[in-house]
Amino acid sequence: MAPTSPRPDSGSGSGPGSGPASELRRTLGVGDAVVIGLGSMIGAGIFAALGPAARAAGSGLLIGLAVAAVVAYCNATSSARLAALYPASGGTYVYGRERLGPFWGYLAGWSFVVGKTASCAAMALTVGAYVWPGQAHAVAVAAVVALTAVNYGGVQKSALLTRVIVAVVLAVLASVVVVCLGSGASDAGRLSSGASGGAGGVLEAAGLLFFAFAGYARIATLGEEVRDPARTIPRAIPLALGIALAVYACVAVAVLSVLGAEGLGQAGAPLTDAVRAAGVSGLVPVVRVGAAVAALGSLLALILGVSRTTLAMARDRHLPGALAAVHPRFQVPHRAELAVGAVVAVLAATVDVRGAIGFSSFGVLAYYAVANASAWPLGSAPKARVVPAVGLLGCVVLAFALPGVSVVVGAGVMVVGVVAYGVRRRVGGVSPR
């Protein structure tokens, strides 16, 4: 399909979602966009993902982190180039639709909304598990309601709260790094000692760790609320990714130096186990608070991203058109935010969705595969196509390197989405674009 010209609102030109009255307010600068990206990436994943990744990769954990970073860099570069051309809410849903055709945009949006809704519930339950383990579901629902209310008040309020959360989490992680590396229990030899999980284990670890890097997409999905998006988004995405990678690398090295790959793989709460092993048990409550705050930051940014993609899909009638409404005062997609918050609250109250994290990784990788494919036609020179080609190949490889159950469930949900798309086309309910 030949690419269409960029449009500022991503509306279909008909229905409730189109026209200037439904556009969102551009208030976010580079700093705000970077902080929102960091709030998505430096979340609960760093407190929990290192353990499963170490079990998969063994002494190859740092290699897995590097592989995940390379794929994330390619995805971020492709996303930044596309976001500068299409500064609208929806991210890869919009890019796939405009560059590859309606079906590929829909598939990206479906992957994002379904996968990230499950992630929202998982992050909410993580908050509950750290704050009040005996009432984890109740705390999770309360967290969802509170953060949905914050988002309803406007994206600037969300950005301000995210700044506070990121500052707290970075302070906690810095304390963990200093305590571990400065203790007598730290040994650089542990970074490479122990059995390796082989190439398959390294790739599985990279797929699991990639989930923690995926937050830079939030910057792109908020494209309609960014000032001067052609300049802001290409600067904000690599900045956020670079800071997150530096933080992840420091934390991984510090924890490995104390626990080793085997000990890290067996740790239920890697960072708290690491500070205990370093002889500073008094820091454990601080780390627990940091984990809860990090999960809140991830949940806040996830609800933002899912609601904006829901808005974009509703504008094109892939979801109910009523969800395309923008609040006249707060200039936010208030119905989409309330709908997403309600679904996440129900899941957090009734379902243990920890097993859905693997599927979410599968969905995120499918989402970025579409982004890289969409960026491929942007460069005519061979060198300009290396990054999206590496990103696309990396996404496919990492998706199928995930645990088998995640692959099967992820593929099954994709098939459900494809069938739903076909049915809606047959009954004439899908936008022709």
C-alpha cells in the first residue's frame, strides 16, 4: 500500500473522533516526554525480571541484556522516525495503518491494547503485593482507580506525578547499586561465573528483559500531546532508552556481583535478596517501597498508553466510536481512560494475571515488528534500512524464544484478533482506510 500523507489528528474524517474539536492538547516538552518514558521503563520490571532472566541465561545474563538493548534501540529509532511523521495518538497502530495498510495497523493496536491491559493488571497486583500482601487485590483496585483519576485530570498532572515516581525509584536503585558494589560480599568474578544457558537461554532472557525496555513506546503513543513532535519525540525516545539502559546495566552488575547468576536465578525478590546478602538488611523495607512506587509508575504510564491507542482505534471504528470522545475541559480521551481503568480494575480484582506477562512480551514484540516494517520504506539507501531490518528480525526471534506457553497463548490471541477483524470487515463495520 502506498503511504498516505501525515495527518495531525489521525481521525477518520467522519464520526465522533474526527476534526479539530477532538484533538488533544499539546503540552508535553522534551523533559516531560523523557520522564514519561522512564516511568514506563524503570518500573517494577527491574525489581522482578532479573530473576527469571538469570534462570534462563545463567552467566549469559548480561549478554541477554545487551541483545534486548540492541533490539530496543532499533525499535526506538524506527518509532522515533515514524512519530515525527505521524504525531498522533496511537503510536504503531497509526504507523502501521498509514504505511502498511489498515490490517497491519489494527494488528499492532490489538497486540498493544490486549497485551498492555494484562500488564496493567499485573502492575496493579504488584503494588498490592508489596503494600499489603494480605489484601493485594483490594489495594490493586484502589491503585487503578486513583491513577485513572490522575490521568483523567490531564496529561500534565500525569507527567508531574511520574516525575516524583521516577525520582523515588532512581534513588532506591542508586542505593542498591552503592550498597552492593561497596560491600565485602561483592566479587567481580561472579559476573561471568556459573553455567550458561546457551544461545537459547540468552535469547529467552533477552525476550523477558525486553518487556522492561518497552516503555519508550509511551512517548510515541502520546504523540498528539507533545509540543513540536517532529523535534521532541526523536530526541526524547533515545534519551529515555539510554538512561534506562544505563540504570539496568548498573543494577544487573551490582546484583550479580553479590548473588551470582545461580543465586539471582533462585531469588524471589532479587534486589531485596541482594541487599540482605550485602549485609544491609535495614534497606529491605526501602527497596520494597521502591518496588511498589515503581509498579505505580508503570501502571500510570501503561494506562496512559493503552487509553491513547484505544482512542485511535475508536476513531477508526475498530472499537466503539464513543471511546473517541475528548473531554472539552481536560482535553484527554476521558471515555477511553474510564473504559481502560474499569477493565483493568475488574482484572485486578478477580484474576491472577502474572502468567500474562509472557503473553504481554509476545504482544509487545509483535507491536514493534509492525513498527520496524512500517519504517522500512522511509529510507532508500541500504544503510537507512539496516536498523528497521535488524529490529524486525530481532522482534521475531525474541518473540519465539519466549517460554512455549507464552508463544502459544500469544499466537492464539493474535488469531482471535485477526478473526474479529475479518468479521467486522464482512459486516461493514471497519473503516476503509
